[in-house]
Amino acid sequence: MIYSIVPQFALSYARRDGIPDVTKLFDALCSRLRKIRPDFGDPPGFMDQNIEVGENWADTLAEDFRTAPVLVPLFSPSYFSSDPCGREMEIFLSRLEAMSQPRPEAILPVVWIRKNLVVHEAVKHIQYYHRAFPPEYAKFDLDRMIKISDLGNSFLKFVDAFADRISDVIPRDGPVLAGAPPLDYHTVPSAWRRKEQGSALPSGPNTVQMVFIAATAKELAPIRSPEALVGYGGDPRDWCAFRPPHARAVGLIANAIVVDEGFYYEPMPFDQHIFERIRAAERTRKIVVLVVDSWVVHLPPYRELLDQFEAFNYRNCTVLVPLNAADAESQARREDLLKKLSDTFYFRSKTTAEAPFYRAPIGSCEEFDIQLRKVLASIKASIMNASGSEHASGPPTF
């Protein structure tokens, strides 16, 4: 049957990844959505196992994938080698591309199997982690979370959080992804056959965009001493991150290192548009470095933007957090500051020491020099390596 009520999400998966376990996830999501969004109708989602005997499966697939406002793809090595999965993804990508900006969030991936996962170029820009997900999701494959009894509660927490995400991106009275005209499922090309524009490989990244995230003295006055406020100016670049003993602004220190490493230097402001700017930098192969004053995590406007930042995977971006070992006030609050930093940069703070995406705490100007040079070299190599293959993966272990 073709549903009289349009399913609100369509599940896309590779059959070799295990239909019984995938069905458990689908049923759990539907159960949660029935409770929190009765307006979705029943069933709230579509999975091809619901196609009844005697139905034209191709017509049913085409109908549901061209009308459902949300796609839930289960990322795995098998998913990106499956032609049907590529067709289902292509339908949604084409629907998004047909819309003008701003486009709704319509593709919400799940990492089903992480080992040997290489995310295809066509969808590498799509975020597949969220702060609301339980921490076990960053460590275990979701198909394992279903099977391991000790992780049962984590699986249920993930289901609740993910169902809430589906609900959040489908407002009761707001815009959703527009449906596509009727189509022939058999003639839809696979998204995995999409080619990058142009045939020549781009040159290595040669520009670093620096983002300095430090508050003004006025903003910090309620939580920092008058002596410490001397190190802050009217511009975040004026922040003297290593005062004492160095009274030089961190913007000048970073500029000198970037230029010495052979890069062009560009400033990037920190505001509500930073996410679009970082994505634009990723498309143009620019490296983005965020230098964060640990004290801003105590200021709600800064903390809220940083929480949003952590919800995205940026392959071209690193975070450096100076915490001056010679600053008595910062050292007295060290444990509290580090705890709030790890809460804010939850996934980045869990990456390995070799990964270039997070460095904290950085206790001195000399250590800052070493760490900035290291992450620039590492991210440059990562970008160049990704350019040499048709497929590209997201940041490791996020």
C-alpha cells in the first residue's frame, strides 16, 4: 500500500547489515514518536519491510522516499557500497538541492557500524553526532548496542534522543522538506556515483582562518579579578592569553606562527554565522583554528554558541585552549574550568592525543607555538589526503 498518511521519516539501510536489528531500531523509534508526536499518524515512519505482499515495491519505495520530510540513513561500510541506498540518498539530496536557502534539516544519519566506515563525499558535510546522544554512541556501533545487554539502557537513551531530533526538525507549523514529483525508482541514479566538479585535484590548503573566542573586560568583570582583566581588550585578538609573563596579544602570536608556517592569515569573527563560515572554509580548503579562553564557558552567550559548534563535525577545524600556568586565578579554578571545557567540547575532548582537533589545556606561550604548528601540519595533510580519494571520512573517533 501507499500510505494515505505520509510517513514522517524513511529508514534507509543496507540489508546485509542485519534486518532483525534494523527492525528493532525502527520499531523503537516509531514507538517513541507515537508518544511524543501523535500528529505524525501511524506508522510515523517507513521501512521497506512494511511493504505488503502483492504491492509494487518500487512504486512504494519511490512514493515514500519522495514525500517523507526526513531520511534516516544507517551509515556503515555496506551502506556506501549499496546501489539501492545510493538511490534513496540521491532522492533526498535532489529534493534538498531543489529548495532555496535556508534548507531544512532533512537527513539525520545514524552510525550503524563504525569500523572501516568511509563516508562518501556526497554526504560528508552532514552531521551525524549530537550532544543529546548518550556517550556510548561515540564508542560503540549502534548494532552492538542493541545486542549487548549491558548497553541496553544506552540504546534506549539513544532512541529517545534521536526520536526527539526527528520531532524537532519537523515543526508542527513550520517549513519542511518539499516533496518531489512522481519518479521511477529504477531510473534514479545512485548518489555514490556523483563526481566532484572538475577533474584536477586542488592544491594544498594555503590559508588559515583564526577565530579568537575571548570576552571583553566588561563581560568578565563579574567573574574575574581586576588584575586579570588587564589582559583583555576590546577585540578578542587583543587578549593576552599568557600574561603573565608575556604581555603580547594572542592574535599577534598566532599570526606570526601561521605566517612562519607558510600560510596566509585571515580573521574570522565568532558569532551566530560561524557555522556557515566554517562550512564555506571547508569547501574552499581553508584551515580554521579556534583559540578559546576557558573563562568564556561561564558566560551563557558564548557557551550556547560553543555547544552548537560541538554538534557538527568539521574536518578542517581545530580548537586550542590556552590556560596560563602562570595565572594564579586560572590555576585556582583549573579543575572547574577543565570540567566545563570537557562538557562543552564533549566529543573533541575524547579524541586521542594524536588527533589534531582539540588541544587543552595549553599552559604557556612556548607550548602554544608547538601545538599550533603541529595541528596546522596535521590538518593540512588530512585535507590533502582526503582530496586524493573519491571518498572522504569525517573526523576520527568523534
